[in-house]
Amino acid sequence: MTTHAQELERYRAQTKASHSMYERAEKILPLGVSSNFRTFEPYPIYIQRAEGSKMWDVDGREYIDFSMCFGALMVGHSHPTMVKAVAKAAGEGTLYGMPHDREIRAAELIGERFGLEHVRFTNSGSESTMHALRLARCYTGRDKVLKFEGAYHGGHDTALVSVKPPKAKVGSVRHPKALPVGHGIPDGTVANTVVAQWNDVHSVREVLQKNENEVAAIILEPVMMNIGVIPPKDGFLQELRALCDESGALLIFDEVKTGAKLAWGGAQEWFKVKADIVCLAKAIGGGLPLGAFGARREIMNEIAQFRSFHAGTYASNPLATTACMTALSEVLTREVFPRAMELGSALAEGHNHIIRKYGLSACAVNVGVNGTVFWRKTPPTNYREWLDQDFDAFWRYWHMNLNRGVIPQAQCYDEQWTVSAVHTEKDVYRMLEVFDEIAREMR
Ligand SMILES: Cc1ncc(COP(=O)(O)O)c(C=O)c1O
């Protein structure tokens, strides 16, 4: 049996070039990375190139990539169709600062796919949720926003409340305390962000009652995917829809991770629930930085009437909108999803079979192409339950996978795997083969 310490030794021995790069990077980039989510112990692998479902690090090691840049690459790495379209677009000018045909086509494709009358582009998921929340506040004339404990909606102030609050401070299950992430979030922002418990309709109802006529919107990920993969209980999203209609709050689906991934038309199609505002990013950009938000015309009119501010130098640039157009019309077609979702389920079933075989205290869950292993016996249904697992086991599993050429999911125990349009049965088989070896060691 290899211990975690031995696996870390093996990791260091196999990633010497990454280590030197980390030492250089750390001198100029905090933690040696450009996004805090990319750091892990003892240092991350630095990537040289990527293609299809594979990435190669600076030590020349090959990995099957099931992170796919935190799920953004539903099209896969360097898809030939994407490369051709983006290379052509790069030669035709990358920024105009003026309107053009590709943004119209990309917006039309998004509108049709996600049932949105009007769409505006952004450059990231954070920007999409930030604008969506401002728009909801403007439309309703209310200041407060309801979010769920444990949910992540990006890096702006309103979203950075109760993302992963420490267990000792969270308050009661039904009335979670609103707690800022780190320092620098104004008290007023925290006071305007009310927090409810995922999968508990009573919690949502009570928080809405306590803040009667003050809540502009409920924002949620239809499947919570910043604490693994936690689907809504049957009927929960329908109940949220009804509570929004009753209370006058807008329902905002943050589909940054589910849009063009959970199904062709995202979570609205999958769960058959219509949101008032939809936030998009990741998959719709086809590998380029692009976000969008949209709603019915009456709501988006707040922007057209200059009442809710939206603008941006890079918004709808021709390069990213070409990638979006190409991804949505040529790569992420309806035909792609059944197969990718089947592979996603095969991964979860395969993991669960191995978990049972070796009697591990773990369980695998997937919703379509996204899935994860929870290091507890039963799937959690909310943040509090999610906290109750063996995170040390995750890190052992993580390093063991990397040592064997598999990136099993995006880094950290709160993420999940993505089966993209280009993953094959062979990739799935290899991941399960590696997991069998890991599970045997970990039993
Ligand atoms: C659900 C959700 N919303 C918003 C964001 C923020 O997106 P971005 O990193 O593009 O700003 C993320 C990022 O992972 C996300 O998962």
C-alpha cells in the first residue's frame, strides 16, 4: 500500500519542471497562479499544451483531462472546427468597439437555445451574474438578493457571501447567517444578501417572509456545482418558481456551469422550469472568454432605457462571438448530448461499483456530463451535509490520479468532472481503471 506521503514524493519526482516553474511564478504571481482556484499542494502542474481530451504538462506528462477548465470546455481542447473558425476570425480583427454581424448571430443562437428574448454579452460568468443582479434590483426596485448557502456565483461583492462559510459560524440550518468571503466586502452588501438552505423550501419561504417586499431576486445554480454536484430535490425548482411569483422576486438561473452542458438547452430544458433571467458563460464561449445574460424583453428594457447600466470594451468581441457561434451551431449540437451524458453516467456507475467492491466510505453522483466522488457514504443534499466528509481522502485520491495521468475533475474537493463532446469510451475506461487501482490502495 502506498501512503499519501509516498504519493506526494512520487508527484514531486515526476513534476520537477512544474516545480521550477512554480518557484519562478511565485515571485511574480501570488501563489504562483492567476486564479486562486488553480493552486493546490505542494504546487500545481504547469501545462504546456492541450488537445482533444488530453493535456500535457511542462514535464512532458500526458493527462486525460476531466476538468476541462472547470467545465468551460464542453467543446474539448482545440477542437478542429473551433480552431479553424477562431484562426480565421483572428485575421479579421479581434476588437472593433462597434457592432458586427457575429454578435447578432451568436445572440440569436443563445436566444433560441435558452428561450431568451433579449441577450447581452459579457466576458465572464462573474460579470453575467453581476449584471443580472443589478438588472433584477433595477426592475423590481428592491435591494436584497436571496442566495443559497454554499453557492458560488462569481467574484463580485454580492456573490461573495456565504460561499463556503466556516461550520462554526453558519447559524441555524433554516436561517443561515450571511457571512462574507474574506475581508473587503462592505457590510451593506452583506446586509443586502439574504441566505437560505438549498433543497429546503421552508427555509426559502421563511427568509422571503422575513424580508417581505424587499427581495429583488433568488439566484441559484439549478444544480449546485461548486460543492460537487448537488441536484435539486424533485419539485424544488418548481417551488422556487412559485415563491418568486408570489413574492414579486425574479428567478435567476446561474447557468454558467449548466448552460449548453446539462442538456442542449441547459437546466431550463432539463428541469422544465422557466427562469426570469439566465446567466451564461463557460460552455457557450467554446473555449474563449465569453459570458451572456438574457431575459424577456420587458426586463431587458431596463438596459435599453438606460436605467440599468451595461457596457464593456470587450463585450461581444468578434473573436469570442465567432467561437460562441461556432460552438453552438457546429459542435454542441443536439446529437452530442445523449452520448456525452451516457458517458457521464457510466463514469458515476463505474465509480460506485468500485467503491462498493472495496468498501470505501464514498459515493459517486452525476447529473448528465458532470459528476464527482463525495468522500462520505451518502450523497449530500445541501452545504452542511457536504461539509461532513473526509477531505483528506479527496487529496489522496487527487494526487494518486495525477500521478497516474488522470485529472479526475477540476481541482479541489468542491468541483466535478466534465465529459466533453470529445471524450471517448476509452477515456472513461482508463479513468475507471485508475480509480480501481486507487480504491484498492485506499480501502
Ligand atoms: C455557477 C458559477 N457562476 C459564476 C461563476 C463565475 O464565472 P467566471 O469564473 O467566468 O467569472 C462560476 C465559475 O466557476 C460558476 O461556477
